[in-house]
Amino acid sequence: MAGAEDGPGQQPEVDEDEAAYCRRWGAQHAGARELAALYSPGKRFQEWCCVVLCFSLIAHNTVHLLLLAHWEHTPLVMLGVVAGALIADFLSGLVHWGADTWGSVELPIVGKAFIRPFREHHIDPTAITRHDFIETNGDNCLVTLLPLLNMAYKFRTQSPEVLEQLYPWECFVFCLIIFGTFTNQIHKWSHTYFGLPRWVVLLQDWHVILPRKHHRIHHVSPHETYFCITTGWLNYPLEKMGFWRRLEDIIQGLTGEKPRADDMKWAQKIK
């Protein structure tokens, strides 16, 4: 949908196809307006609580990991970083695929709270760029609270000897948590074409985090591929395997539910 290849720090031109896409989909779409209006004060309060608690725990656990660090842990820690990024990427794809493909905004509790943003995103892809830090990251912070609390509990209760033995594993878990916590921020950056910090653009260009050009593939209707949104490393191999289509065929065969039926319903709203 966009123009020339993006260079580090360069902003791509918006071509005619992308302009037409924005006219068809966007904040003025009837479904997008209705979905945006469902964002409630209660949801906002939940996101604030999750973000504050999550980042407090991240700071606490970071300090303890640094205090326990030894040079001999380096090879296993580096392996843990790569493994954490890969698993976070797969989990981001699994959650993204599940929320995009199944369920309904009308479902109790989870519908308006968690499925609604996915429906809004496909008919107004730039809405995420207008969300502040709390709205962007609140749900991911909620998901990572439990493992962060478990890690903090270990640091408070385990002996130094046990913690030293567990150190490479805890580093892997922490990297997985960090990638998971920032997945939606990374996703937001993949839709942001102006004003990104240079270091973010470099990470995208080096494919350390989800690149902007790479993520455009997912936003071709009917949004049935390239679901991984942390690094995007697994999108190509999973697509070549037909991983998501095979899962959809199994679920549709067992339940009779049609993939992305609710997503299409919102996309087709005209008033």
C-alpha cells in the first residue's frame, strides 16, 4: 500500500492505492466509529492499573536479575533472548489469529474488552497510532502480570544458590515477558510512518522488531495471514506450512463456525 523502500530514518511517500485504502477504511467507517465508542472508562481504569503494576514489577525484576548476573551465564542468556523473541512472536500470532478469526464483540466480558480492538483495527488500521501508551499496552500488561509476579516471588523467597542455578531460565522467561509486554507497542510502530525515533526505525529495518512493510501483508483483506506481530520472524515459515489455514479447517470442521465471520460483519457496516 505504500511507496518506495523505506531507508533508515526515511519516511515513505503515500501512493494513490494507499490514499484510496484510507478513504475506504478509517475513522469515518461506520463500524469503526461504533467500535471506538465501546471503549469504556472501566476498561481505561483496568489498563492504567495493569500498566502501573506491570512496569513496577519489570523494574523490580530487572534490578534482581542484574544483581545476580555473572559472565559465565552469557551464552545461555543470549540463547534465552533469541528463544524468548521466537516464542513471543509465535504467541503474538496465536493470540492475534484467535481474536481476528473467532469470537464476537457481543461475547460477555471478553467481547468489548478484548475482541473489540481487533475488529476496530481492520477497518481503521491507523486507530492504533492515535491510542496513547496506556490504551496501546494495557491488555499486554495484564497478560504478563502473573509471570512477573511469580518471578518477583522467587526473588523474595529463594536462596542465592537456587537463584544462580535458575538464572538462565529466569532470563529466558524475562525476555519472553518483555517481548510480550511490548508486542502491541511494536505493532503500533509498524503502523506509524511519521515521527518514529531513529532507533525504532533501525530496529524495524534490521528486522529485530516487526517492520512496517512486512506487516502490510496482513492488512490485505480478508486478513488471513502474517499474524505474528512481535518480530514477524515466524510469519513466512508458518505461511509456507499453511499453519493457520489448517487450524481454521480443524476448528470449522469441529464447530461449524466460519473464520472471520464477525470481522466481515463489522467491515461491511455502512451506517
